[in-house]
Amino acid sequence: MFSYTSGMASPTELLPQKERERRLEEAGHNVFNLASEDVFVDLLTDSGTGTMSDAQWAALMEADEAYAGSESFKALKSAISEVMGFDRVVPTHQGRGAENVLYGCLIEDGDVVPNNTHFDTTRAHVAENGGDPVDFPVEGADDPDSEEAFRGNLDSKKVRELAADVGAERIPAVILTITNNSVAGQPVSMGNIEETRELADELDATFVIDACRFAENAFFVREREDGYADRSTAEIAREQLSHADAIVMSGKKDGLVNAGGFVGVRDPELFERTKQRAILYEGFSTYGGMAGRDMAAMAVGLREAVTEEYLGARIGQVRSLGERLRQEGVPIYTPVGGHAVYVEAGRALSHIPDEEFPGQALVCELYREGAVRGVELGSFAFPDTDRPELVRLALPRRTYHDEHLAHVAETAAAVVDRSEEVRGLEIVSEPENEALRHFSAELRPV
Ligand code: F0G
């Protein structure tokens, strides 16, 4: 068991209904525009919003700060080597910084980059560097009722077809995102990781793992894949990454910290290039935008993240939220993945057509009903794709209690009970870059 005793508590207040309605109106029906103090249970993201352990706080207090060669960097480097098996490490300010550094070194104009599914910042960085990001999730990935154990997997057959079509020389890298955030946080099997290794060798491409949630993925491999039940999650976590040529990491997820990230590579020449690019965009190659104390806390967090005690509590809590929602009759993507429960807004609000953003309507109702903040990951966030209309309820790590989960389930149930009353939305104003519209567009009820 993990007891969440950081020795601190902060009061939270549930605003009265009238007040919530006013704030939602002022926010232009976009919950990114709400102040966090207006939110009662904040499930917007699991990124950088978790609670650090006493051991992490102790490391943070003792950490040294130096521009070059700090003890804190040494501690981080040794934790990454031990937990993830990479000795060549370039620190960055967060995951997307790592993406910029690595993909800027690997990708050129005209390249095509396959991924099980690109997360939005990954897609943007691949495109920014002239590449065409292509998603190849396995068949059934968007079936919310499939019992398939590893729906996060990459469809390697489709990648081979792509290579035959465009030529392997145009594919500089193959990326696997574990777990697959854009496919409801579903895990990737060790078998699929091994297959991707072979595929990358065949194509002479760099095999990159986006390792943000590598520890959570290891939990599922241990639980579901033949031959892993007797292995520790720490061993499995390391084995997964042993197949990769490079990793990009957001420490804000399975690093159990509030800021930070890094790139890990094996090839010495690529290491030199990533270091040079990092100096330009992130900071000198022994801090990369992090304070020494951030690195010291992440060194401890990485070791905690791969333990069975932590992972059992973590995934157990996400499942418990899923189970509560299911019992209340709220349609969700099952089995539940690693970091979040994904609600099927298309089913919950089936009378709202996709053009009127059923997911965003549900997000607004969850706030109006119970000051719960989730995020839409459907036609509002991803224009011009045919993704299912999902709302993600992501759980911050080591932060909420059972009572919070009960509140979320009751809130969602109340919305589903009066679903007929819920109206769709239309966009009133949006930024020039449509791909980023869900962060700042404003909407109104139709
Ligand atoms: N890769 C994946 C799979 C992610 O989920 C994220 C972030 C990143 C890269 C970028 O990392 O935020 O540290 O720059 N995901 C967050 C989310 C933002 O809410 O899912 P970052």
C-alpha cells in the first residue's frame, strides 16, 4: 500500500450551481479557460499534476544547483540508467522539449513517420520537422467494447505496406507510444515491442519509444501477457525499453514529478547531435531547462514508479473510477487503460451530432453538474479525423481519494440521467491553427 501523506492538505470548495454556470459562460464553454480554484475534481490531465512522495521532497531539499555537471543531474542519470537502461541522456524541460530535440535530429522534409498513434505534441513535432505523421493502431483499437488485451499495439503489417509504397528510405523512425494515450491509454504488449524492433531493423529506421507511461504499460504486460506473471514490474519496465534505440520521456507522467523530461539514446553520434540541439532549445546538456531540484525529485520518482506497490494502487484507482462509472450506467471504453477513464460521449449524448461536439457538451455538463473537469478528445480536439467522440477523465497520481471518485461517478450519472436536455455546441471563435483549437476556442450552445 501507498499512503498519501505528504503532510499537506488544501481545502477545495464546490462552487454553487449558479456560480458554476457563470464561470462556464465566462470561459466560453471551454474548460481550459477555467481557473483551477473553480474546479472541484480536476481530471483534465495526469501530466504534472500528481503528488510527490516524502522521499522526493527530501531529495528536492538536498539537491544542488549548478549550470554544468550538478550532483542532481548525476542522480537523475543514474536512475535512468538503472530503471530504463539508457546511459546517454539529454534532459529537457518536459516531454515535448524531448520530442523537439530528438525529432529535429532524426526527421527531414519528405519523411514519413509511423506510430501506433501520435499524441498531439508528437504529431506537431514530426510535422514541424517536415515529416508526415501516420497512425497505425491495431484493428479494433477504436472498438470501446473489445476485450482484446493490448489494443495499444502498432499494426506492423500496415507499416510494411507503407514502406513498400513510399520506400523504406523515407521512414527514418518508427515510434511506439506506451501506453497509447490517443487509444484510451491502452497498453502495448512486449510481443508488439519485439515485433517493432524487427520492423525497424528491416527498414533501417530508428526505433523510438515514447516512454511517458512506460511503468503503467509494464503493469499490464505483467498482468496480461504470457510469461510475465512472475517477473517484477521493474524488470518488465526495463525490458520493454531495452529493445529501443531511443526514448522520449515526459517526467510529468511516470517520472512522478511536476516538471521535466529527457531524451535517451544509444548511438554516440546521435547523442552528440541531440546534445547540441538541446543546448539551443532547452539548456545546457546537464540540466535542459530543469532546476537541479527537479532532476533530483525525478530520480527518486522513476524508481518509485516501477514498483508493484505504487502501480497496483495507481492502476487500481483508475479501474475503480471506471467500475463506479459503469455501475452508474455511464458508457465507457473498456477494459479501462492506464491513466484515465474514457467516456463515450457519442453514446452518452447520442442525440447530438458530431458537428455539435457531443464530447465537449459532456465536458461542459460535468462541470455544470459537479465542477468536475475532464477533456474532450473527439471532433473538437481533432478536427478532420474520424476519431470516436471520447471524453478523458485522467487521474492525477497519488492525489485523490475514494470520495472524489464517488463524486465524479455521481456527477456523470446525473448528466447521463438528464442527457436529453443537453444541447450541442458551436464554435464562436477559434485560433488560426485549427490543430490546437481545443485549448483556446470559445463556444456557445446551439
Ligand atoms: N507523449 C505523450 C504520449 C503524452 O501523453 C504527452 C503529454 C507528451 C508526449 C508530451 O509531454 O506534456 O511533458 O510536454 N500528455 C499530456 C496529456 C499533456 O494530458 O496527455 P509534455
